[in-house]
Amino acid sequence: MRAKVVQIQANDPQIIAPCGLNCSLCRAYIRERNPCPGCRGSEINKSNACLTCAIKNCKELAAGGHQFCSSCDKFPCAELLHLDARYKAKYGVSAIGNLQHIELARLVIESSIIHDITRA
């Protein structure tokens, strides 16, 4: 079996799931036949687990217009804590840690923009 090279688009927010996980690292996303389009993509080729994901289908996320769970008032919710524990144990990856990095990057960018505006 040939390894598939994945182009990770770091500047593409569509590839990062609301929970903070990078869909381009998922085996369903990188498979050659019927690849999953990622959590934010079309429903075509998604597994049942992805289609019924409590985080992807979260009413709070949709109602609040949140791009990521980290901007929700209930962050971190029970579903995210469960996912985080599972991924830490199985893959050594923290969804909550990823979301904290995303939030920090957003704050740095906003601060930079404000600094540039006030200097002008």
C-alpha cells in the first residue's frame, strides 16, 4: 500500500473541526477511495460516527454561531472533555490544547491588527 501525501492547508479553517482536531490527519480523510471531506465538508462519504458526532451537531455551537468550541460559554463541555481524554490516550493529541492554541493565535492576530491601526 502506497502512503498518501497530504497537503495540510494551515490557513484553511475548514480543515480544522469545531473540536480543534485537524481533519487532514484522519485516516478517513486521507484514504484513496471515497475520502471523507472533513467535519465541515459535505455529508458524502462520512462515516456514521462523523455524521452523528455530538460536537459537530452541537446545538450550542450552531445557535451561537461559533466556529470553534473554544468560543462557547460551555467550553469545555462534557462531550469535548470525553473526546479530549480519548484522543490523548489513543493518539497523544489534545483537542482542548489545540483549541487553546487556536484561541491564542486569534488573540495575537487581533492584537497585531489593533497595534497596526493605532500606529497608523
